[in-house]
Amino acid sequence: MSDHILEVAVLNVIDGLTPEFENSFQEASKIISSVDGYIKHELRACIEKKNQYILLVWWSSLENHTIGFRQSM
């Protein structure tokens, strides 16, 4: 069993703005991946809800996510 932390976020995008969201997320990915303790992330479009995405981010510890990432913004 891994000690890594998996963050799961449901992201709802305004209808018609998914291309802009996906472009902006590419920039946000650079920020996320630069935080200490970041391991990897995946963004998946929901197949059941047109404007919904699931973001999965793996962190090496809870502190890397709650302190390192959230307090860096």
C-alpha cells in the first residue's frame, strides 16, 4: 500500500467554455507540477456530463498538498 495522497476534484465548466478551460489548464498544470511533493496528475473529461472534468493529483504527503500547494496560492 502506498503512502501517497490522491486529491480528487470535480471541475464544472461553463457551457461553451471547455476549449478555453483546457487551454488554461495546460498553464495551470505547470504550476501544479512545480510544487514540492507533486508526483503526477490527470485531467479526465466526464463522458456522462458534457462540461465536467475530474482532476486527480498525486502528492507525496498530505502536507505537500495542504500546506505546500494550497498555501502557495
